[in-house]
Amino acid sequence: MRLPGRLPALLLSRPRVSWFPSLALLLAIAWAHPEIARTQINVSIQGVHMDPADQDARDFSHASFGGGVRARFSIFHLSPILAAGAGIELISMLSETHTFQDRETGLLVEQQTEQDYFRIYLGPEIGPRGPGFFRPHVAAHIAYVNYGISTDIVIPDDTNRENEIRQNLRSLHRSAVGYDLDAGADLNFGAWFLEGGGRYAKSFNVPQQLGDGAVTIHPGYIQIYAGVGMNFAY
């Protein structure tokens, strides 16, 4: 069977199907049924346990505790699994003693450091934010980090600790930048939820408080967090 002579030309000149009508239909459905696009803001209060994860961190800190506030909110109104996360946290890093030998005198010298770790972070998060009961997520954040550092240099007396020589080297705040990688989940009970998870937090160019000529360190930490929060739909 032969096709009419003009039919092949008509087929070749047929306009391509555009994807714009499909997108317009999706937008219309979402507009007509707002529950499809309805997302949430989630705000939680967390308790945080933090452990040093590398040698730089272990030299000048140890297991620490603190807390923070975290919020997650939709980036696009039509994406219930894509969100932005932001939060603040304050960790008391307690005290750490680092012993080294003075090159000139040969005396053992102790550096006693007390630190507070304050962090503000922001970044994308992937995970369902809707009405489901189990809501896992993964995230990556950039962070501004502030270390409140108080450092004493101590020359101990081996026979009588009370006769030690102590000098406060400095007490100051130093800023750094960093990032974290986060994975966790929450159990959603409607208006409120319970959450937990872990994250790896890294800081760069943190001052190692040894006076003039001090080098910088790049400590990393493992954080375990748990918290309770509220859901706010919009």
C-alpha cells in the first residue's frame, strides 16, 4: 500500500510536542489542590554531645556537651523533600591540658585551654517534611564558628602543686569557617516531633593558643544530637 505523496512531508513538518503544557497542568493542579504543595517549617531544640574526631581536635579538646536551636523550611513551595536548614549551637568544650617541653630551658610546660564553641550554620537538606511519621534526612551546611578561648601557661612544681607558676596567656574570641555533613531522622506526631542524628563538623584555621608564632589547626568533631520540635504548616 502506497502512502499519499504529501503524507511524508506532513509527518516531517509536524511540530514537536512541548513540555510546557505539562508543566502548566502541574502548576494548575497544585494551585487547585494546595495540600499537594503544602509544606512545613520545623523548629527544634537540641541537646548535643560532641567528640573530637581527629588529632587536631583531640590535642585541644575532649568530649563536650551543649545545645542549640534548629529550623528547616521549604526552598520551593512545590518541593516537600527539598528544604533549607539553619541553626545555632553553643558547646562548652570544658578544659584540656597539653604538655610540651620548652626548647631553651628543658622544663615541662603545660598549656591549659578552656574553650566555648559557638556555631551558626545554613545549607540544603533533603528529606520529607510532610505529615509522615518517619522522616529521615541528609544535609550539608556551611558554618560560621566562633571559639571563645582562655589559655594559661603553667610551669608545674613536681613537689608541691600549689607552687606552680601560672600565667594567663590570653582570653579572646576567634572566628573561623567550616562545614558539616548531617544525617538523622524524626518521628512525627502531628504538631510536634522527636528527632535524633549525627553530624561531622569541620573548622578551618582555628588559632592554636601558644602565643606569638602560633600555628593554626583544622579540627573536626563528631556530634550526636537529640531534640524535640514543633511543626508549623504554611
